[in-house]
Amino acid sequence: MTDMVPPPSPLLDRIMAIVGPRGILTGEDVTARSCDPFRHVPPGSPAIIRPASSEELSRILALCHDAGQPVVTHGGRTGVAGGAMAGTDDLVVSLERMTKIIEIDPVTQTAIVEAGVTIEAVQNAAAEHGLLYPIDLGSKGSATVGGTIATNAGGNRVLRWGMTRPNVLGLEAVLADGTIVDLMNRFLKNNTGYDLKQLFIGSEGTLGIVTRAVLRLAPLPTTQNVAFIAVPDYSSVLELLTSARSMQQLSAFEVMWRDYYAVIAKHDPQRCPLAADQKYYVLVETMGMDETADEQAMQGFLEKAFEDGLIADAVTASSLKQVQDLWRIREGSELLVKEMGPFISFDISVDIRRAEEFVDTVYHQLDAQFSFFKAISFGHLGDSNIHIGVHIGPDTIAREAEIEDVVYGVVRQFGGALTAEHGIGTAKRDHLPSHITAQALETMVRIRNALDAERILNRKMMF
């Protein structure tokens, strides 16, 4: 497909007639924004279109479809797979004006929201009714419901409540030609034909733009117990995970390799309560409804782990501030940028039983390929997800493809997943064909062509 010319002013004039002056940003209002959360990469687009409703978006996409004008969708722009990248021949559509929380229903435990609302805003609104929207991300203050649906976002508590997919009961989406598809199901059980909402969850905006959603809520836990644990070896990590899973309150099991913890300790010693002398560090969290029973469950878990020799040292949080401080160790991305920048990040899934072997093999291959490298590893190990950051010096970005070839080669060797929760975007599209079967890729292409044969929507994403 050849690149298309920038949109002619008549098209923008017709869009202006739909959205009004507040609905279009140009000039510095465009270039001041970034398509990347870690570095400033302004959109190349001549304009950012901001519809205020599904109906406005429908009319806009119909115009773009008729004109052959490609569109890139923006949510909170917190993704790290290049999904927000927009060229000079793209128009950016942002749902930032569509932020209504339409309904929170305590009886059905559902929320109906517009796609531009942030995860944090939904959580806060749900909490007022004693409910929880369990998708929890470090970027929840900026990440939007629509963006997290488009990427099937995961986060910190997948182990307990799953990724975004099982937490979406229904949605509304606008197709490339402007067709509005109402799939606003409210029922936990509904087998009336194909479950079409699943097409849009995780599709990264390539099949349609999600505009509204029915979200599944849970009772808001009243207790939160967090332990931060130093573990001497990986076999003990696995035994610790098995033991932790016996706690029905378990909500998170986060593992940090020593190299990750050492970076945090170096830059902020007050943030790290344990010495950086063990191979692994584990954050275990439980959330429940019974203060006494939940504290006893965590205490019993730790006592047994000590007795079994699985733990070298541990601390527990006794206040909300201490809970937040322990989580800040795991969510130390700003310190990683200071120490590792520039770095190439990886988000993969691998068999938990082989995670140590996987990381060791990655490091061995990096050492063989490059004269110098620095790497850190951490992740949501309870749900198989590992994040790796790699730095090889000043030319890290210039040699990104070489670094990716090494790491993704090991991912294939171990039968892992190319991306666990961040998606393909533009950053991983060249690697996708070697990580899924030809038949699976062809089926994806067929579905995309059926809904957007002209590749109007996010045309450079995925494949």
C-alpha cells in the first residue's frame, strides 16, 4: 500500500462542521503531544480530531472512508508498542472528550462508560458504590478504557481478576465506514450468536474504534496485605507461588530479579527495605473482606515459607503508606529510565517453570552478541509475564533491531509469546509472522479485510 497525501482542507472543513472548533486541534496543540510515553515523539498528523459522541465519530469515519483518508486512534497514549504513532498522511482521532461515566449499578455490579474515561476515574466512581474495577496499571491516571480494551491490557492483578477481556461484558464500536455496532450486552450469560465484542478487544483499533463499554465490577476489597520478600533461588520462588495460590485472597505475585532491585536500591535506598543480596525479590499481595482472617492468611503463608526455607528475609506493610511504598519498588519505571536509558523494553510470556532459564539464556545471547550490555528483568510472574529492559550503550536505539532479534529468538526457542500485555502495535509487527502460524495470520488478515478492506483504521498496526 502506498502512503497517502495529507488530508485536503475540504475534508477538514467538513469535519469541522461536525465537531466544531473545540473538536479539532492543529499546530502547536498537535506537536506538543507525544505518541510515546518515554520520549517526545509528536504526531506527524496535521490535525487531531476530537469527537464528542459516537454519532460524531461515525460521521467523521464515513467521510474519511469515502476520501481514503487513514486514521490513527489515540487514547491516553500510554502504550509502549508504538500503537499511537501517526505519520503526516494520517489523521489522529482522539476520544478525550468522550469521558462520561454513564452509570454505576451496584445491583448488577456493572459500569457503563465512554471510551475516553481513564481507568482511575472509573475506579474512583466504582469505589463510591463499594465496587472495584480491577484492571490496575501504573498509568491508570492516563490510560483510557478504550485504549485498554483495544490492547486487552493486563496490569498488576491479572492473577486474581484476569486481563481486560473477561472484565468487559459489552461494548459499542464504530467501523471504518462509520457503521455503529451496538454490542452493549449487560449479561454475564449471553449466547445469542457470535460474541462479536471479542473481535474488538485486543484488536488494537484495527477493526473498529470502541466508543462505549459495559464493564464488569467486583466488590471493593476492604483489606490489603502486602509482603516484600527476598528469595535465595528460583526453585524457592516457584514453591512460594504454589503456596501463595492457596490463599483465596491472593491478588498479585510480582517477581523482581536482583538486577532490577539493585537499580532501584542504587537510586533510592529509602525505597528498598531489604538488602540487595538475594537473587529474587517477590511482592505478594492479598485483598479481601475480613481483616482478621486476611491478616492470619498472610501471616500463616509467611511463617510456613520461613519454616520451609523459602525466604531469606521479608517485610510486611502495616499501613496504607507502607503498602504504597512497597508497590513503588515494583513500579519504579522512572528510575529505570534514569539508569538504563536509552533502553529497549520487552514484554513476553514464558512457561513459569522455565523463566529463570529463559532470562539466563537471553543474557548469555546478549553477552555473545554485544561487547557490552546491561539488562534488568521483572514482571507479573504469577501470570507468566516477564518484562526485560536492555541497554548496550549510546547506540542502543540505533541497534534496536539487533537487540530484538536476540531476545525474540530466545522467545521462539522457549515457545513463549511475543507480547504478553502490551500488544503488537507498530513496534513488533515485523516479528509477528515468526511467532504465530501462517494459518493464524491469514485468518487475522481475512477478518481485518472483511471489516476494513481499505485499511483506514490504524493501518500500520499489527500486520
